[in-house]
Amino acid sequence: MAERDTSSASLFKWLWRGYLRKHSLLIVAALVFMVINGSMLGALAYMMQPMFDQVFVGGDSRLLYVVGGLVIVIFVVRAVSGVAQKILLSRVAMRTAFDVRKDLLAQLMKQDGGFHQAYPPGYLIQRVQGDVGSANQIWRSLLIGAGRDVIGLFVLLAVAINVDPIWALLACIGIPFMVIPTAAMQKFIRRRAREARDLGATLSKRLDEVFHGIVQIKLNSAEDYQAKQYRDITREFMRTQMRTIVGSASIPAMVDIMSGLGFMAVILYGGSEIISGDKTVGQFMSFFTAMGFAFDPMRRLAGISGSIQVASASIERIIEIMDMPIKLKSPDNPKPAPKENLDVVLDDVTVTYGSTEVVKHLSLTAKAGETTALVGASGAGKSTVFNLLTRLIDPSDGAVRIGGVRTDEMALPDLRQLFSVVTQEALLFDETLRENILMGRKSVDEERLKEALDAANVSDFLENLPDGLETRVGPRGSALSGGQRQRVVIARALLRNKPILLLDEATSALDAQSEHVVQQALDRLAEGRTTLVIAHRLSTVREADSIIVMDKGRVVEQGSHAELLERNGVYADLYRLQFKDGSQQIETLEDEYQIAEQIDQTPLGFLGRISSLFARERS
């Protein structure tokens, strides 16, 4: 990829082409008011000469009221034009910030899982909120302040040159000496601003982790440790910010010094001309007023040059995110998603993270309409299979097919419309219960919604909530219990009503009572669907049509529960480990049923039958 031009001009050109140009009419109108606003100080300075020479020195009292009237007109016009330009540009600024944040969030949501592992939520929040806010605030100040000040400065210099070009040249004698120090200081500010934005992202990330992990922090008495970590980062952030502030303040300070030199030169040279009678007091007052008024715009413009570097650092970070390639895209000519015979096939699939192969030449088949369970130790690659199916990741080699169509040949929205997913982490948003279940769907009638609530056993606790379906569930669903959150997610999946169901440890974090209720809801959800289950507790998958045992990214065994036990391989070892009861050891299939009946109080099969019923049916 070619290296991007990161000069301030290039970065603001990107902002103009992408976002500001669509508001060009409002910006032009604001610029007209800026011209009016900036020229009023020039008009006031220009009036100093007739006011002193003709009114105060010449004694023409008739002009006194004319001059007084013109002064009030100047200030009224300046006030009205100033308000108008601020309103117009503030409107453009808010619309621009909205558009940038919207596009940035959309870009971030398109990124794959590897991207979101590399960039934690706090970092991304800082990019979307902090960087956009910083860039937006400064460019608005740039247009409102710099636009007005540049126009005002040119008009005031024109007045000064009109009085005496030599005086004007003397007033600006120190400017050339500022060029090199100003350029060096701008580079310094840009570097420090980038460091500050990075540290700001680190602070946001730390806060995000603290608030999400507050329970573990309390249970481990780690409050002081976490406070120290945050304090250390904050101190470094403050030091970097102070360096940026010192750099930004140094540029206007140099303007002060150079302006002082210029004023001294004008007083020495111009004063002698007034004393000799070559120049009038009115001319000097007009010049002095113009340069006095020009002094503040010069200082502000010098300060803005530092602010531009801060804004450039933020815009640069925004562009970095915007330019990051989307690895997982829909193909240019996608194939339609299959509608029947939805066999799920992984054909010699390899997945590599860096130099590590997490899945190695994996081949498996989950038949349409059946329940297939994936079991194995942690890190065996079970969750990677689910990520492959839904194209959260793509394989490094091999192919994934659903209904005979490769997943990378379908449009991403069409592919993901094939799945309903229930995971161990029942993620809810800080919205109402209804919004969490509908997830943006608008055309769901109340009868269908009620059916989903009943099937997922959400109706069992709904009446106990203060506002029923309109009850807010709190951050991450904190107002509900674990079992209730899981049932809400199942209701969401039922309402989604897709032909393939993925269950990733959907009941492993629940107590026995909650698990029994949730398992019943899962049984209803699985009916008539192609179902894949990830499970560590083997009791929950004994009645799956096919059990696939994975180890180190490979399939090592496959068959029914009974077949795998009789084979006495990896699955049998895992099962013995889970159902060992003191000195009582599983040696035969009959022993397994007896011990399961004594120990296992969880639902026996994936379809919810308890172990005692299973044993009676077998006998």
C-alpha cells in the first residue's frame, strides 16, 4: 500500500472531499458573513483618520454625529454577521461529525474478529468519540476563528498600507524570523498530539475493562491496584498534554515578541515624521488602530497553527481506521443461499493465526435436519468451526460449504440469514426487553412474539418485571439473572427462525434449575433444524445424532454416543473423567447408565430427557 500523505493540507482535503463539500452552500454563506464581520474592524480603523484630523483636531462638530452613527452601525453589523456565521458553521460541524461517526462505526462493524481482538473496545470508542470530537471542534474553530481573522487581518493590513507602506513594512519586520521556529514547533505539537491520542485510547480501554470487570476487581480486592494503573497512565497522559499545550502556547508568544519589535520600529520611524509634520496625528491613529486590531488576529492565527496539528493527528487516526482493508467481503457476483438440504461440510480446512495452526486439515459433515455435537478439550477448535460457518473468519486453506454452496461465494447477509445462534455469553443491550428480542425487526406481530416468549419460557418471569416487555434490562442485561438472559436470547433465536441452529455452551454457566428450563426452550428451538452443538458436559449431547470429537484442531472420532463409548477411545476417556464417582469406575456401557442415573441430574439428551428415563427405555 502506498504511503499516505499526512500533511495537514492533505488531511483537511480528505475531510473536505468526503464530508464538507456536501455542505458547500452553507459554508459559502458563512464565508460571506465572515467577510462582513472581518471587514468591520478595518472600517473602524479607517475612520480614525477623519475622526482625529477633521473632528477632534479640525473641530468640525457636524461630522461628530456622523462618525458616532457609523461606529454603532459598524458594531451592529459585526455582531449580526458574527452570530450568523457561527450558527451556519456549527450546523455544518454537527452534521459532519454525525456523518464521520456513522461511517466510522459502519467501517468498524465490517471488520473481522481478528481486528476486534487487536483493537479493544476502549480504543475504538476513543477513535469514534474522542478523535472525531477533537477534529470536529478544531476545524469548526478553524473556520469560524481563522476565516474571520484572516479576512480581518487582510483588511486591517490594507488600511495600514494605505496610510503608509513603509510603516506597514516596519510593523512586519519580525515575521521572517518566526518561520523556522514555528515550523519546528508545529512538528513537535503534531508528535505530542499523536501520543496524547494514543494515551487517551489507553485510558478509555482501561476504564472499559475496569467497569466490565468490577465484580472480579472487588472479589480480588484489586481496587488499589487498578486505581494505581489508571493513575500512572493518567499522569503520562497529563505530561504529554502539557507538552502539547506548551508547544501551542509558544507560537503566539513568538508573535508577541516579533510584534513588539515591529511596533517599536514604527514608533521610532513614524514618530519622527509626525514631529516633523510630514504625517498627521490622524494618520498615525488610523495606522496604530489598524495594527492594534491586527495584533489579536495574528496571535489567534498563530495559536490556531498549533491547533491544526492537534486536529491533524486526530484526522490521521480516523483515516487510518477508514483505510483499513475489510478482509471479509461479499463476492462481486454472489450465489444465492441454499434453501433446502442444508448439509454443513468442512473440507480439508486449515485456519492459521499468525504462525499457529488452530485448525489443521479439518473435514467434517453435519447432516441437514440432524443434531451434531462438537466435543473436546478447550482449544480443540470447536468455536473456530462456528466462526468459519458464519464467516466471522475465513479459512487459510480448504472450503466450507452449506447446502453445496461455498460460504465465501454467498453474500454475507444471505449467509448469516441461515443461522440462529445461542452462545454461553447471553449478550443483551441496555434497551428494553422487547428491543433485545426484536433486534431491529419491525414487522413482527404480537402473536408471533408471544409464541416465541412462551416457547423460550420468557413468559414465566415476564409478569414479575415492572414494565413487562418494556422493562429496560440494564447494561449487558444486568437487571436479569443468567437463566433469564439466556431465555431472552433463545426467544430472539426463535423469532429469527432460521434453518441452521448453532449452540455454543448455551447452558454451561447456569445452575441446575435454570439449565433445565433453558434446555426445554433449546429443545423446542432445535426441532426441525440442522443443529450444531458445542458442549463440554457430555451429558447434554448423549442423544445427538452424531458426536464429533475434536483434538488439537482435528477430528479424532465421530459416531453416536453408544458407538463412541464402545470404541473406548478419546470420547470414552472424556466421559469416564466426567462420570467418575469416587472408587466406582465406568468399565462397561451398563455401568455408564447406572452411574449416570445416580449422578447426572442434568437433562440427559440434547432433546431434554433425564438419565433415568433413558435407562428405563434401554432396559
